[in-house]
Amino acid sequence: MAVKDPKIGIGATSELSLRVSVATLARITFPHPEQGIPMLALEHKASLISAAGQKQVLTKAQPFGGAIRIL
């Protein structure tokens, strides 16, 4: 397969439409700094989808699956 556009982009193109994602499910809780109640760390993800000349952005929150730094 020859890629016509040498620039690297984000999202699916007519030449490249495979998306691979790896995640681990982890439940990370931490105490609220002021109230002390348990809170759950969430990861926010966004995907750009282009279909039939229309662009759509999908967003979702899910349990965080990587390293975090809580300040």
C-alpha cells in the first residue's frame, strides 16, 4: 500500500483506516483534597470520525487506564 500524503495525521484516511488501542482497566480512587470523600479518576477520550463528507467528534469518559499524577 502506498500512502499518497507523506504527512502523518490523526484519524482514519482513505488509505489508512486501522486504529489500534491498548488499555488496562484500573480503578483509581483518591480522597477529595478538601472534603476527604473518595473520588474516581477518569480518562477522557475523543475521536474524530469523517463519513460521507461530514465530520463528527465523539467524546467519552472511562476509568483511567494509565499513570496519573494527582496534584
